[in-house]
Amino acid sequence: RKRRTTTNQMAERFNELRQSPEGAKWTLCVVEFNVPGAKNGGSDKGPNGHRIDSIPIANGVIRAGGSCTIVKYFHDKHDEFAKQIESMDALIVRINPGQLSQGTSPGTQERFDTLMNEQLAKGKLVWSS
């Protein structure tokens, strides 16, 4: 679907994640979490299981020339997630505060926060919602 922008150019809306450019200088990811057992993964998610703004945020990064993907955090696959984000230059965390404590094992929020602080210590950028 197309809409007019302020510069009167046609802009196209993408409801799916666009392809990242080859050879992008930066690699980012949008981090999401789905509450176990919650409809769509939580009250902040659409029918596709993503936050309503996650795909537009990722597509904005891609449009600016960066590589971006959406990565789900699973509380029972913490170490796999940690390996998956090793190659990222930056992370855009789109997880509601306290959501990692819903339907997960005790200490999940603390483990995730520690991992994000470790990324910051490595010089990576971590933006949170």
C-alpha cells in the first residue's frame, strides 16, 4: 500500500521484513520475546507474533543501509541466543519491562539483563524499549 510523504514522493509500506543489503556496514537485530502461553505471545503482539513496531523498525535500519533481522529470546535457550547475537553490532530490545518474568523460570530477567550489560561492555550498542 502506498502513501504520500511530506516530500510528495511515493513511499511503500512493507508488512514483512525486507531483505538486508549485502555487504552492510552494520549488523543489527530487533530482539523480541513471546510470553509462553499468551495469545499472540503477549498483549503487545499482533496476530503474527511480533510487536506492531518491530518490522517497521527493522525495515528502517535496512532502508538506511544496515543489515537487520528479528531475533526471538527464549528463556530456555539463553545460551543459544547469546551465541546468535555475537555477530551483531547493536541490538534493539523490544521487550516490555517485566515481561521476561511472565511464564519463565526464576532469574530470566536477570540473566537477560546481565547478557545485555555484557554486550555494552564489549562496545556494542543496546537500545531498549
